[in-house]
Amino acid sequence: MSRKYKFHNRSGVYFMSFATVNWIDICIRQQYFICLVNSIEYCRLKKGMLLYAYCLMPIHIHFIFQSLNDDPSGLIRDFKGYTSKELIKTIINNPQESKKEWILELLNKAGDSKSNVSNYQLWQHHNKPIELWTAKVIKQKIDYIHYNPVKSGFVVNPIDWKYSSARNYVDDHSILKIDDIGFIG
């Protein structure tokens, strides 16, 4: 991994995206999104995650976050590890999942090709965190995150995407609470 994609400032604010292996559209069912939401909420309450913006998409996630424990790498590692296990368990136990065998086969194949994965691999290993230094850059990344579902053709207005902090920025905290970044207008 390139040096520019590491957590150099352990207390910094970071933009980060990560995707499913082979860009598999796993999060297409409500219960899978709920699994991700519950995991994020756990990280906020128990792991010291400050969450300033997010967007959960079928094949990837965007965050702007900070680690209160000065361990952003460990926070993301734990989040990805836990969500991987929980999402796979949810897929396996979902009797309505019509793509179950196909998804599990692809995740198993991805896991077999990595020496540090014992069975299934859900998330791509690289994260590419980008530290955000100024209010202007943070605002640009928030806009990028919020317009992701629009650019993907899922919605016309960013606040219409249920699993995005665009809703929080218009005082709808019904899915996830986010933290106040303070200096963004």
C-alpha cells in the first residue's frame, strides 16, 4: 500500500471508502443495511468513532470519521471484521436470499486466495484513507458522499437515499446519528 494511504495522524479526520470484493452488490436488502447501521452505531457507542458523514451503497461505503481513541486503523479493522461476519451470517440465514449460493461462492473464492482469510472475504483489503485538513475539503467530501446515490442513478435528490447522512444534514436522524463536526456551516 502506498504511503499516502495510511493513517499518519491518529487523531485526524478521515475520508474513507471501502468496497465489497469483486464489487458484489451485497447490500440490496433492508436487513443487510440494518446490519451495517447496527455495526456503525456500535462503533460510535463502544469504539470511539466520531461519524461526520456516511453513505451506505449496495457495493461500497463512504465515511468521514475520526477515532476518539487515536486508533483509526484499528477502528476500521474491527468494523470491517465484525460486519463481514455479521453480513455473511445474515445472508446464510436469509431464506429469501435468491443469490445466496452465488454470493457465498464468490466470497469463499476471494477468501481462498488470501492467506489471512480463513473462509469468506467480504471487504476488499485496501481502504485508502485520506486525511481531511480544511473545512473546504471536508465540505467537498461531504458533498461527494451525499451525491454518490444521485450519480449512481438511485435517487434524484441526495436526501432521498435512506442510508446517507444527507438526511442528517436536514435534521432527519432516523437511521443513524452523526456527530457535529463543528466548523462546517
